[in-house]
Amino acid sequence: MHSRLLSVGIAVLGALLPRAAAEYECNRTYIQSFADSYVEAHENGQLNNLENIADNFTYIENNKTREITSGIFNNALKIAHRHTIVDTIACASFTELIITHNVSGEPAPYVIGAQIRHSPGDLSCYLMDLIVSTTGSWLFNSTKTLEYASKENWTLIEEDKRPSRETLKNAADAYLDMWSNSTAEAAVPWGQPCDRLEGSVYTGRGLPTDSCKVGIPTNHNQAPNSHRRYVIDPTYGSISVFCIFEHLSNAPDSHEFRLENGKLRFIHTITLANSGGFGIEESAPQPVVRYRKREGLRRGGAVGFSKRI
């Protein structure tokens, strides 16, 4: 039963992986604007401002298909930190959010990674794919995460120093391959200094000798980090990868990497270790939920989309 559900879940998300790259670049301004509306949905606790939603829209949270109106968007959150990159080839964005309180001042600790994907042409949003961590997640403490992330510099890379898409993808894959491939470590473009923010644990001390090699795998015979989904933005030297950490009970995982001068400079991770993911619970997988396109979506689903299975 476990392996059957795992394969079913992978098939569901596999159908929603990035589509073939467009022959032209998608509009960066539009994708950035949609990401802004996504952040506003968290701030307002409602989905009214999300427009141009595709007929085949799907919402995934922590590697499970869900109703978008049923969870994280029901609380108006105060965004303490926000970082967005845009992939103009895959027509996608990645946004990292750090939250400690809601707008009423009540504790609401979250660190969220969101990959949002658009169809080439009309740029309608067909997929929101979120990794949502909170208390109990791997090394979680949003206050400490905010403290460390706020000190980092993720500004634009000078045009003549930007890494290629291939360089970014190769670096991310080499890093994530270290758990299952003994030769992968040598392929990682290690930088110095390099700071890794893993949950709320930081490897950096503000020294030129800071290293991201701290705690890297020594056992390379573990299950792979599979089902990778990429958002790549050379203008920021950054790549976001969502995947399944199979050796951590199929934990939903987000890794974002920044390269400077071709070398790793920053790594951010969000991992829901022991949280399940595909195939852990002995229940039928949830159906893919489709929606008819409307102008917007309001909380509770009363207005905006009508569900059809």
C-alpha cells in the first residue's frame, strides 16, 4: 500500500511539472505582479485579487493536492520578509516568505516557499505549489530564520557576471545528489564564504571562511531527493528546487541556491521532515481539483471558482 500510494502521488505531481520551455521569454513584469498578488492574498487572508486563473488550475501544499480555500490563506498574515525570483523561460516564480505574527499581532509562525507557474501565451496561472513550514517542522524557528535571512544580500547580479541557467541547475542538482551519489560533492561549486540557512540553523558567522560544507552527507547510499521542480533566475543568480526527501520519510522540501562569481554563496532550506508527504498515510490520494476560470477567488469558495473533478 505504501509504495502504491507513493507512485500514485508522484504521478499526480508529475503531470504538473514545468511544461516545455517557451520559445520566447515570458513577461517578467506580469509574473512579478502575479507574485505580488499572491503575497497580498496572505496579507489580506483572502483570494479576491488572484485573477487570470487557468481552467486546469491546481493547488498543491506540502506535496498534496488541496482546496486552495481550505488552509493557509484563511489567516491574514504580517509578512516580515519576502524574496521573489522570476523564471522567464519556464514562466514561473518562486517566493520565500517569513512570518512571525498575523496582522492582529497574534503569533503565526510560518516559513513558506511558493512556486507559481503560468501558461505561455495568456500567462494564466495553472499551478500554485507551496511548501509551508511551521512549528514542528525541521529545525523550525521563524524568528531566528528572519534574523539570519534579513542580514543577507540577494540583490541583482551584474549582467556580465550572471551564471547561466545550466550552471545554476547543475549546481543545485549536484548538491541534492550528494545523498545518493558519492561523486556529487566534487561537482558542487563550493564558495567561500558560503552561508546555509537550514530551517533556523545558520552556518555563517560573518567570516570570510564561512562554509556550506558543514553537515553535508557522508553516507551517499541514501534514497534520492526526487521529483524536483525548478524555478531559475540568472538575474539574481538563484535557483529554487522543490523535491521529495525520500530518506526523511518522503519529506516535502525546498532548497534555494544563490551563486556569486560561479560559486555557492547562500543556501536556504525548508524541510517538513517526518511530516509525511506522498504515500505515508494509509488513505486514498486526494483527487486533482480543477476550476473554471473566473475573475478572482474569495475565501470559502463561495465566489470565484466552481469545482469540477
